[in-house]
Amino acid sequence: MKLTKVFGSVGVVSAAALALVACGQKTSNNAGSQEAKKFKEETPVKPVKKGGTLSYAIETDTPFTGLFNNELSTSQTDSDVSQFGNEALFDTDDSYKINNKGPATFKLDRKAKTITIEVKKGVKWSDGKQVTAKDVEYEYEIMANKASKSQRYTASLQNIVGMTEYHDGKAKTISGIQMPDGENGRKVVLHFKEMKPGMLQSGNGYFLETASPYHQLKNIPFSKLESSDAVRKNPLFFGPFQISKIVRGQSVTWVPNKYYWRGTPKLNKITVSVVNPNSASQAIKSHKFDIAGVINSQWQQVKDTKGVNFVAKIPLQYSYMGFKVGKWEDGKNVMDPKAKMNNKSLRQAMAYAMNIDAVEKRYTQGLTFRIPTLIPAQFGQYFDKNVKGYNYNLKKANQLLDKAGYKKKGTYRVQPNGKPLTIHLAAMTGSSTQEPIIRNYIQQWKKIGLNVKLTGGRLIEFNSFYDKVQHDSKDIDVFMAGWSLSSEPSPNDLYNEKAPFNYSRFVTKKNSQLLQEMDSEKAFNTKYRVQKFHEWQKYMFDQAYVVPTVNSYDINAVNSKLTGYSLKPSDANSLWYKVGYVK
């Protein structure tokens, strides 16, 4: 389970996106929910003409970081900005199964424990150079080399033979990645210690689905990659568009990649610009952008806009509340038994006290909805419908705290040891509804006697928020964040002992066992794997180290003069090659 980019890596939901999914409960008699059922996943198919400039809105209240390398970036906003050129190696079908229609072919040999990737002839970087085997292999070096400080080096990738030795500096190359036709060839063979059941699905996390231009990056030390012009100002892509101009943190102008392997894209230019979420509805109503995301709390303001097609789906993502119970140390998560939030009753009580349903009704009319487990319902049989989640229940919250020894002294409760209890909550800035929603939850916690204060006294800007959370800032006890997931449901790389993105830093023997079992050789038996997914969801619900809160319809307002725009998984990798203006 990683990012929603089809080529699969872990990402975090942007500040704007988090605002969309800050609250909610989908109900059958809710007007918003009924409206949502009418949404289409693509624009009407019509004859397309060549040419034209498309304007695209990136909704965020903070500048994008502009880090254009898949293994160094962690922001969904950067992914959104780079999507026009950043094509994956593989296309997929609508179930996210990898096929051979994309830039590279894919062959899995379970007996030999290998995957063979071959880049197609004519797939070229935007400077005209053929994408080579070394470009595919170099992506792994960037990700695994300690000097690059990539947060994407995971336990799953250590299943590749020789990966751990390279990461630890014991080997200069990754022995399990072979280039049978040499570095300038197009074929790469990956050797694995174990084969995993999710390997046929995009976003599985056991191998990378992207490449980096070795000829451009080879002379840049790994330690300086993140700050280099090659990554920040002059990145190369093999997708349909290339960057012609960057205004740092604010806008990017894209023009066609004349070497693009599928052919010439329909549009002449794409301009991507940042717009504050609070201005999004006005931008849509005034037709300032050809494509703009709808802030769900602003749906009533924009739904009757003429000249717009509303395209939507429920994306693979969720917001959650995380409880800090440890720290990142020596390449792994380490629990602190004395951590303030390392009490299950306290965590559960906070979850039961959240009035998500009422908040949703107030702000999004059903377009955002409460979710019960950490496996979204879109994953079908892997989702455990019997886990009901944390419904609003103040009585139960109070009972849990009373039984656990959190006694009231005046307005607020104290810890079982009698010491005062102040809980510091970190939450991001976002749209205009974000602050009242968070303030509401603080009031709800006050009702059960918990003294919850915002870290720093206010909502935190997106980049600063994740810097604090990632580095285990001591002034954070609880945080409200979000995942944008990939298309393979395993949660292993988000919640295992060696996962940098396990921001709660929780580690238990039971959690490690269940994660291992759901991705084991035995899990090639789907019935067994589904069983383990269900066990894990029940366990995580009970332990409440991470509590899922909401998901949301992702609605895009698209100029009705455009065609070819689609949210279907099978269209994702070739989307911007197809989008154009109607004849």
C-alpha cells in the first residue's frame, strides 16, 4: 500500500487534499451522497483537435517543493505537478494489474524468483536519449544509497537480493539487479529472495516502476541530488510533456516532449499554477482554469457552474489520526513504553469522542465520509466490512478513561500517575473549513476531560508539518495526516518496524507477524491472504495506534470543451497524451 500514482511509491496527501477529507460519513439518505452517485469517471468522448493551451490548478495553501525525482519526493503535491511528464514504466488495466502496453514490458518468473523488465526501443528522455537498463537500475541506487536520504527505502525493497548490502555500504553494486545486455541495453532482471502475491499489481512496493536519467545525474553526488538543478530546475522525463519554465513553488509550464514514444500529444502547452483552496470555488466559477479540483466543502457553490463537466471518483486514500508512541532510531521504529499516548484506552477514547458524522453533515453534505478501517472499501474482499470503526460515543469514551485511571481534577483529567495531562495535537493548514473542524474536535475532547492543545498554538503549514512528524518532534503527541495509497492493498510499507512512514513509530510482535503473513508465499492463496487482511484490520482497530477518519470523493471541474480526461486506472499512464480540445 503506497501512493496513488500508478507507478507506486509512498506519498502524503497535500494540505488541500487533506482539507477535502477532514470529516464525514456517507449515508444513503444524504443529498450529497445521492449527487455523488451521478458522477462520471471520464469526460464525454469526442473528436479531438491538435493544439491549445490547458491551464491546471494545484490547490494548496503552501508552495510546492518542486522536487522532481520519484525517489526523493514525498509530497503528493509534487506528484501532481510532475504528472504531465512523469510517466511510469508500466501501463495497467482497470484493476491495476500490470500489462505490457506501456513504456516497458514485464515478465514474472515465480520459480526463478525473478522479474524481467525491458524498456521498449524508442522510449526516450526529453533530451532525446533512449531510456536504458542503467536508468532503471539507477533508480534503486538513488533510493537505497544512504547519502541521498530517500525516505522510500523500505523493508519490502530489501527483498531484492543484495539491496541490504548496498544500503549498508557493504557492496558498491546491487547484486540482485542484472543488466544482461549491459548498461546501455534495455533489459533488467531483478532477483528476489521471496516472491510475493502482490507483485503482479502496480504499486506493490517490491520493485520500482520508474527510472532516472543516469546520463544526467551520474556526476552528481547522492548527497547533493536533492538540491541539484537536475532535480529542481532541469528534470528530464520520458512522458508526453517536458518542463519549459518553473516559477519556484508557484507554477510550471509544460510543452510537448518531441521524442515521446507514443507520438505527439494533442495539447501545445500546459500551465500548472498554485491556487489557494479558499479561492478554488471562485476560480472554478470564473473559468480561470481548464481543470481544477473541487474542495468538497465548496461543492454547493460550484455545482451549477455552466461549461464544466464534473468528473469524480473515490480515490485510494484516507485521512487518519496517529498517536506518537516511539521514535525512529538506527533505521527502525522503536516503541517507548513510557510515551504519553502509549495507553490503548486513551487512544480509543479520543477516537470515540470525535463527532465526524455531524461535522461531515455540516461541511460536505456526504462528499466526505467516515471510514472504519485502514483498508479502504475500494480494495473489495480485502476490506473487512465487519469492522465498524469508532462511532461517536462520549459515554464509552468516558468509561474507558475512568477505567484506565485518568481521573478528573477540575475541568481536565490527570494521568494515572497523578501528573497533569496535556496532549499536543499537530494538524495542517488547508481550506477555510480546516481550522473550525480541528477546533471542534478539541472541544469534543474537552467534553471527556482531555486537555488537547495545538502544537505551536496553530495549524501548521504542510512542509513544516511533515518535517516535524517525520523527525519525531517532541511537541507532537497526536497528529492528523493522510495517506494517498497505491493500487496493491498491502499496508506493509506504511506500518512495519522498518517503515520510515510508520509515523506513529509503533511496533508489536503481533503487527509484524500479520504483516509478514499477508505478504508471504502462502498468501498466493487469496483466501488465506484475505483472512490475514481481516485479522490485521481487527487488530489495528483494537490497538488504535492509527485511527482512520475519513475518505472523500475527489471531484474535478473540467472545461466542457476538453475531451480525453479520465480517472480510470487504465488511462492513467497515457492520460496527458490523450487530453485535448474538442474539434
